[in-house]
Amino acid sequence: MDSTGRCLGLGTAGSGNPVASGVESVALALGAAVRQATTSAGLMPASIGGAAVAMAGASSVPLAASPEHPFISAGLSAAGVDAPFVIESDLLAMFCSGSSELDGYGLVAGTGSAAIRVRDGEVKAVSDGTGWLLGDEGSGFWIGHHVVRAVVADLDGRGPSTGLTPLVLSRLGIDDTHETRRSSLARLAETVYDMRPVHLARLAPVAFTVGDDAVAVAIVEGASQALAHTLGTVLDDGVDGPLVLGGSVLLHQATVAAAVETSFRRQGGSGVVRVADGVAGAAVLALRHWGVAVDPAVFARIEASLAALRKL
Amino acid sequence: MDSTGRCLGLGTAGSGNPVASGVESVALALGAAVRQATTSAGLMPASIGGAAVAMAGASSVPLAASPEHPFISAGLSAAGVDAPFVIESDLLAMFCSGSSELDGYGLVAGTGSAAIRVRDGEVKAVSDGTGWLLGDEGSGFWIGHHVVRAVVADLDGRGPSTGLTPLVLSRLGIDDTHETRRSSLARLAETVYDMRPVHLARLAPVAFTVGDDAVAVAIVEGASQALAHTLGTVLDDGVDGPLVLGGSVLLHQATVAAAVETSFRRQGGSGVVRVADGVAGAAVLALRHWGVAVDPAVFARIEASLAALRKL
């Protein structure tokens, strides 16, 4: 983009999460995305004056404590960009994709889940975001994990019968037509233990598509309550501002988003926005970092020009 | 042992779980244990007429469906034993360690958890035993996982303060004296994500040693209820017999064992025995397989001679 917030080029590539994918893979993805962005903008990479990198894990201590990020320099250099860069939290970028205000709250529920309190444009408090094994309550992983455990309990006779069972077996490619419940269970277990645990998040949509099913309803309600609780942990009477919702669960599952919104309003909050990603927010953070005030006009320009690029 | 049930030699070695440790490692452990047993008995390995192998996973379909177990032959051969062998469920061996009756129930809660119904000396129903990611409700893993999630929620501000937190940090070697809660949380997360998930079972004892702590009490009650439920799933009016309890949680945690026992009695059951392992049961199963009826006198002989060997 230029310094008025007009977005000129856009690029997307693979995972940018160094914890999940490793730094080499992130460097490659970053290089590919930046190359696409400069090419589609018709800009010489050498003319780029600065970059903001909104990255998963950037609010966690181990990463923040490391002053150098050679893999980011490597990724930018691979695309011919040797400009200075600033690293920002992906959660903050998500918030800034939804609002140009300096105070407010962000709640993300994709594969993982986390909430932030933003004040004066900075993250002042984080809740959860502790990963599939330790937290991420109400996230896509959490929902998918509860779904598959409910299916196992059903097949095992420990839990109630649920419409989730045939849907999950079919989604995992297990044809149960000629199987006993016990052998379906054994094949399900084999399949799941061969997966990376976080990929259980792929089963989350089943909870929303199964229709009227008591087990699924309880899981979805549990996720909504957990997310409302995670958000509640960062709410502060002294910080008044909008709530920005991000991540596939909040973006695509109206039930969960509505439950969280109701809880936010009940606690005196107002102004809820849903965003698809943190790209606009990364633009906001880059401008701010290089001294451009992002007023509503600049923010509107980012949004409109980015929307136009997305349509190409 | 001889054919009257008198145990003559005993050997122990590493893990015998082919799913957790791999078949090569199991073959080595099996060979080492058998060699110890024949040596301490003063027997020529070639004089052994038969073997019963009580093995984790032997009741699961993939293993039972495989007619050949070359890694077991390899393990026995390495100890000079070329006798025929029979593979039995470790859960059934646990039951047979506690009772010579042909009908009854077994409940195990170690790292994992499972219940069985035994009729005519065979496993007729299994509940749970589906592993850390899919089930094992109330097991050591389940307790340890709930413990560490409660500690993360405490450090994160999402959950109540709990006495589990300092105990878990100290057990994982995290000195939190000079740390903020946020940095303790980051170090805890780093440590746990470097562990194999099942090793979270090592944190289970903390729930029992913390003393009067509402969070720990709720976890222990949850485990007791889950185990009673798993057992309840296999109870059958037509099968009357004792309940044999095994695994470190039921062996060492009187609270949990008492809760399960109360639930068993409330449903009309009687006769509860706790056993340390499945060794006596493997002896019972070997005798039965080679046509020796295990009456109370034979069973008492196995128990007494095995106890004497354990004291050596």
C-alpha cells in the first residue's frame, strides 16, 4: 500500500505460523506472498519502505524474547525486499482489521482460541491461546475433539447415541456398512491416532451440520460458553471499545457468534464486528508504526482498496 | 511354573505394549523377562512347554485380526523358548490375578482406563480403553491432563486459583520465584508441548497430594464418576461375580477405589479385590489354556508361590 492506506497489491501463500510449520517453511511462504503482492501492485520490491508482519505466537514470551527473526528477513529478502520490518501479534492485527479505534477487544476462534484487550493500540491482556493440549477452550480443535470423543463414547456404549457418529465416520472415510460398532470404533481409533491431533479441528463443522442432535447442541453450547468466558476474562470497565470477532468458528457459525455477542452486550459492551482475517489490520499496524494516524477515512480507504484487490 | 500352579521363576523387563513402544522393543523386553524367569527358576528354556502372553491391545481388533505375532516368537526364541504360546488380553489377566472365578468384572485405571465383563473365563464386553485422545476417562492421563489445564487456566486468569499450580510448576522443574504468572505460563506451555502427551499421567498424583483444594477435589470426583460410569457400562444382571481393580490410580488412590466400589455395591455387586498387576492372571490363563482347571486351591498356590518369588 501507499502511505495514505491505499492497498496496491495482495499475495497469499502457505502457513505463517512458525510454531506449527517451522521457520523454514514460514520464510518460504512469506517470500511467496510478498512476491505476489509486489508483482500484482506493479512495484519494484526495492521500493518497499517497510513491512509489518502480523504473526501467530508474536504475543507469546519465547518469541517476543528473541530480538532477531532471521527467518523473516530471509523471507522478505527472497522477495527482494530489504526494508525494515516490525513484528506484531496476529491477534492485534485481527482486532485492527475490524476497527480503527485504539481501545477494544478481540476474540478469535479458529483452530485455536484467544481473547485480547487492546488499549492505546496495544495488547494489554491476553486470555487463553494456550494450544490444543492446554487450553484453546471453545476453539475448532476443542469442538472437533469433543465431537470425536462423543462418537467414540457412542460406539463404545458409554455415551448416548448421536447423529454425529455416521457423519464423523463418513468424513474420515470409514465405511461402516459391513462393520460392527466395535470394529468401526477400532478403525476410527486407528485413523485418529494416525492424524496430528490439531487436525481434529476439521471435525468441528460436523457439530453445526448434524441438525437437531442433543449431543451436538451441548458441544456447541459448551464452546459458546467457553469463548464468552475467555472474553470475559479480559473485559475491563476502564476499556470501552468494540469487539472484533475472527476465526472460522466465529465467522461461519452464527450460533456461537451470537452467544458471544449477547454475553458481551450483557456486560455493557457494544459494537461487534466480524472479520475474515488480519490483512487490513496488518496494513493499519504498518501505517501506525511509520507515523501515519489511521483515522476513519484512512481505515475506510484500506478496507475499500483491499476489497477491490480481493475481487481480482 | 509347573502344572500345579507353583510359580518357579519370575522376570521383569521394559514395556510390553506394542502400540506404545513398538514391536522390536517389546520383543527385547519379552526375551529379557523370560530369560530372567527361566534362570531364576533354574529351568532349561527348552523344557518350557507353553506360554501365555497377556498383552495390552490384545482385545483390540487390529491386533486380534492379525493371526501371526512374529515379534512374540522372536522374543521367546531370544530366551531359548520355542514352545507354543497363547495371547490373552492384559485386562483379562488383571481380572484373573484377583479371582479364580469364571464370571465377574475388571476395571483398570493406570495411564489409561478400561472395564471388562468376564463370562465363562472370556472377555464378553469392553468399555473404553480408547486411549488418551479419544477416551480413557478417569485414567491417570485424564487426571493429569485436567490438572495441567486447571493450572494453565489459573495462571491465565480464566480459572480459579488452585494449590495445584505451585506443585505442578515445581514438579516440571519450573522455578517461578522470579517469574510473572504470564512467563511461568509460557515456560509451562513450552515444557508440556515438548513432552509426549501421555506423560501428563505423571502429574496425576499431584491431584491427590495437594490436600484440601476445591479444584483438585472436583478433578478427583470427576475421575471417580467417569470410572464408575465406564464400569457401569459393562455390568449385566446375568453376570454375577467379583470386581477386580487394577492400575496405579485404583491401587494407590483409596478415594477413587472407594467411590468405584460404592457404585458397584449400589448396583448389586459384591466382592471387590485390588491387584498390583496381571502376572498371577497370566499364570491362571496359561494353566487353563493347557487344560488345568484353576480351582481355589490352585489359585491359592499361584498366589502364595508368586508372593514368595516377589520377596526374593
